[in-house]
Amino acid sequence: MQSLLALAFAFVLPLIRAQVPHWGPCPEPSVQPGFNLEKFMGRWFEIAKLPAQFEKGRCIETNFTLTTDNSIRVVSSEILKGELRKIQGTGVVEDLKNPAKLGISYSYVLPYSPYWILSTDYVNSALVYSCTDILRLFHVDFAWILGRTRTLPESTLKRARQIFANNSIDVTRMIPSKQQGCDKYL
């Protein structure tokens, strides 16, 4: 059993270098009640995040568009080393009874990752959470504060952190995203 755990940890460790694994399974946070997927569509800027290995640039934003087959076209972009980089993925509603629980994948060979909308007013801000259990022994999570503009008031950020905390999500390592000097690249 110990060798199996060591092997699993060795396999997962490169995937979670920037993240901090937490003991135990993922928390089960409350998501946005009465979530309206159509209102959520559009352009969102990353305001703050838990550090993520796959996000190294600045001016990070994501644009969500409903497609004719009821999936979601997801286009994320960042500026890295002076170059605009984009990646396109697909989103789906994983549970029709709970449409705030989305799944997103940026590759045909990878499974959908959780992308849960914990809170949004659709016009100013949104709180998003993702978590992956590793053998139910520990979990790796991601959290984002998104805005329809490149900045949000400090009171909104404070309220967002409190919502995460109320849902047993540790955001003490959350860092602000760099959203300055973006317009010359876009």
C-alpha cells in the first residue's frame, strides 16, 4: 500500500508544483443558487487567484460563449514574455440540476476539470472554485476571483475571500493578478 501511495504521489507531484496539496478530500462548497448560464457568458478578467502552474503570465482573461450544441466555447488568454497566448477549450454543465457546476477541458485527451461558480452577480464579479481529489487522501484546489473589469473594489475582494472561507476553502495564499498595461497587446 505504501508503494502505491508513493507512486501516486510521484505521478501527481509535477502536476501540483505551484499548488499546495491539502489533506483529505475536496470540500463541497455551495454554488450559486439559480445559476443562469447565459448571463454568465462573456468576458471575465482574472482579479486574484490561488497560484496555478498553468497560469504564468499577466492580463489573464477568459471569454465564454454558448455554442449551438449546448457546450461552452472557452478561450483563455494571457501575456507571457511580451507575447499574447491563447488557448481554447470546451465547457459543459456537468449536472443539469445544478448548472453552476461546470466542467472545462482544454484537451481532447484530458477529462473535464471542475469549474464551479460559487457566487456571481453576472455584471461585476464571480467566484470560481476547482478541486481534484487524489485517492481521497489529499486534494489540490484552485480558486479565482473574476471581474467584468480589470479591477474590483477592495470591499468586493474582501467579501469574496470571506465566501471562500465560509466554504472551507483556504485562500490565504491567494495573490492578485497583474492586469496593468494590457491594452497594447489586445
